[in-house]
Amino acid sequence: FFFNDTATTEIYTEQIVGSVRCVQETGINAALYYKNPDPHCFVSIIPTSAITGEGIPDMLTFIVGASQSMMKGRLQLSDHLQATVLEVKVIEGLGTTLDVVLVNGTLKENDKIILSGFEGPIITQVRALLTPHPMKEMRVKGEYIHHKEVKGALGVKICANDLENSIAGSQLFVLRKEGDETKYRNCLLYTSDAADDLLCVDLGGRRIIKKK
């Protein structure tokens, strides 16, 4: 910021002032994260760039700091499985794989899982659980470490059959006991040709009605 020319600095300042004003018009106090007088009373604004990636390290640092300070008493690990599919990728030698963020709970090799697919819920069995080597990114192609079991929180690559129609952003569940399949089918929001004839989807007490 301090090394930019005057015109760039003025545009940045103008955009920040406008953003703060828009938030304040909704009745919420806001301030730049490094000028925030009281994080408990003011929402922190963290400028980021989708082009250069600038601001992402600041945002991650802020999240970690807030987790260790303001949210310290509310954050705890749980045995209840909480996992989200980030990306569906074809890897040479592995086939179609899922990059998953495992927040809570445990995933094991040979677990039977269910997730959203374009043609309806997908039920398959975990063939392998892979993680990158320390200090390596999941997205960078290379050798992986094989695990029999992984616990949250971490990123893990799942290898299994029939993942071609998986939907990124889907929740992932493990079928551990009888009745779980019906339960989780109703919990999954999915987009599929097979669902076109359904008038509504039951989400554990909430019903989403399809308008024709």
C-alpha cells in the first residue's frame, strides 16, 4: 500500500471509505481490520484481491487470531463428522478424487460415504485417504502420504469409485449404521435430472418447495 503511486492510493482509500459507509448504512459499525478500535463492537474489513491474492494472508491471520482470542471458549473438536467437498479432480493414476476439508470427526479407509451428485446422491466406499507431505499444498501434484484413518481438522484427498458426477461444495457423510442412508439422502441438497419430478426436498424438518 505504502509503495503505490498517489492515484492508486486515492482509489484504494475511496473504495474503502465507500465500503465502510455501505456497511454502516445497514446499522453495523465497520472499520479496516488494522484500524479497528474495538473488534467486539466493529466488524473488521479486510481488503483482498482475487487477481493477485493480496490480502488472503491477512485474512487467514485475522481468522486465526480471532479463533484464539474472541472465540477461544466456543471452539472445540467434536466426534460428529463434519466434512465438505472442496474440489473434484481427475488425477493420473488415481482417477477422479475429492479434495475434502475434514473439520470434525474421523474418516477411515473402507468407510461407506454419501455425498451430492449431479444425478442424485452418490454412495461409494473410500479406497484411499491421502494427504500431501508436510509444507506441501493439496493442489500441487506430487507424492502423497497414505492413511488408514484421519481426524479433523485437516485437508484430505479421497479416492473412491463413481465420483465423476460429484458436486463441489457438497457435505460428505459416513454411513455407519442402518437408517443412515435414508437420513442423509434427505439432508443432501442436490441438483439432478432425477430430481426434476420432485416437488420438494425434505431437509430434516425444513422443506424446500420447487416452483414450476
